[in-house]
Amino acid sequence: MAGIEHKQVESDEAGMRLDRWFKVHFPGLGFGPLQKLLRSGQIRVDGGRVKSDARVQPGQVVRIPPMDVDAKTKTGPIPGHDLRHASDHELLSRMLLHEDAKVIVLNKPPGIAVQGGSGINRHIDQMLEAWTSPRGEKPRLVHRLDRDTSGVLVVARTRGAAQKLTAAFRERDTKKTYWALVKGMPRKKEDKISTWLVKEQTEDGDRMRIARHGEDGADHAISYYKILETAGPNLSWLEMEPYTGRTHQLRVHAAHIGHPIIGDPKYFEAEHNWAFPGGVQNKLHLHARRIDVPHPDGGRLRITAPMPQHMVQTWNLIGFDMESAQEVDD
């Protein structure tokens, strides 16, 4: 634990909220402890007491009391080799897209599981222990993403927030938008996919398959898609929205219409003469791009997540227009 520090606000930090400034410089400091330090006057700006929403300006001096967290030493996206060595605090902080008293929103990288299971040693649910509040309340998951799917993941800070958010997902008062790169070009520019899905066990683990109506264990699944851009007849960039939330739903539905998602290890079954695009990494190209969810305190929370590096590389290689899509997001 270090002693009292005084840190000057840099020119590129002009107008930054104080809580965000601390999140950048001290990613291991949770929301609750930060509020406690502010209320007790241990954190000051230019000698005066401040609140978390105060905007800092270049040249101001922030008084930083002794804390059990270290200053941030690295920034930027999560390199693959860091996953095994970074602390849970550090990894979660790099994923952070939004944080307030009730809700945390993360940009989950591909390759990290949301929950534990066979062969999984590290997962988001376990890592959230690092952000347990001073009252002993651990943040709670309210929905899931597949291990190899990246993107927006909503987490509740409190029990009450978890109940409201879970209800919103269950009652479908949320809108989830995914981006996917698929093989080929769907015949319709946009369409609805409606099937029944059932889980079956295989040598490679659980797998979902298309089922008949009334089949034992089958659930109805509805997805929507529209084509955003194509690269000739071989590849298409789809925007997909799951109306229901079944396991692997978008992946199964994409394969069902004959256009499996590139890099999908379970559901991509291409013909023998189909060549994987040169320069494209053989990783799942499915990203939870946006979410629109009711905030537990009222209003709506709308968050967009940047794509993972392997998808950015593919988009650049193919020449897809990400800037136009970004304008639609905004």
C-alpha cells in the first residue's frame, strides 16, 4: 500500500468525469470504495472536496490516499498472451464499457467463458469476485454469451438490479444486436428465422439441432437478420437479432439457412471445395454489438461494443465499411 500521492490531470483528460479518471488510473478501485473515499474527503481536487461526477481539467491536482490497489500500467485491448497473467481486476477493467451504482457493462473478449464448466479454469463469474462491494455484494450475471462470442455483457451490481434486469431479459424487454460474418449470401436481404431447437450430447459436448414441433425438450427459437454488406457471393456481413434466447441460437439459425458463421467450430460444415478466405483467422466471427435494456433506476441503457481484433482484421481485409455502420450505431 503506497502513501498519499498527488497526481496532475493531463491535457488529454480535459472534461473527464472524476470516477472515470480513477477507473483509468486505478482500475482495481471499485465503485463502492471510490465513493467512500470521496464522501470522507480523502480524495480531493486542488485541495477541495468533490463528487464522482465532477469534471477534471488539465493542471488540476488530485489527492490520492493510500489504497490497496496499484496504478494502471497498461492500456489498450486485451492481448491474448495477457489473459493468463493479468489480475481479475485488470482484465475486468479493460473490458469495462459502462459503470454506475446499479449496472456494469463489459465487452467480453472471445475465448473467455462467462461461467464455469468442464475444462474451464477462469471465467467472468469467478472474476467478478474481485469487484465485490464493501458490503460483501458480488456483481451478478443476468444473461450469457458463448465462450467464443465477444461483445456486450450486462452485469448487475445489486440484488435488486439483478431482479429487474433478469425480468427484462425474460420478458424480452431488451434488444440485442449481433454482427456476424457468414459464408455465402442469403437469398433474402432480411428475414425471420423460426424453428424449434433441442439440445443433444455429442462426443464434442453439447450441441443444438433443429427439432420438430412437439419433440421432447424442444424450444421455439426466433431470430431476425439483415444483410449489411457482401463480399461477392462468398461472404456476407449480417446484423442479427435473437428474439428468443436459446443456447447457440444465432449460430444454429445461420447454419440452418445455409450460411454458417465463419470460424464456428460446431456448426460450420462447408463443402470440401470451399476454401477458407486467405488472411482470415479461423475464429468465431460473431460479436454482440449493441444492447438496449431498461435501466433498474428508469430510462434505457444503450451500449455499443467495439469488435474484437480478429474481426477488425477481417473487416479491413475484406474492405467492409465500418464507418457507415458506426454512424448507424450512433
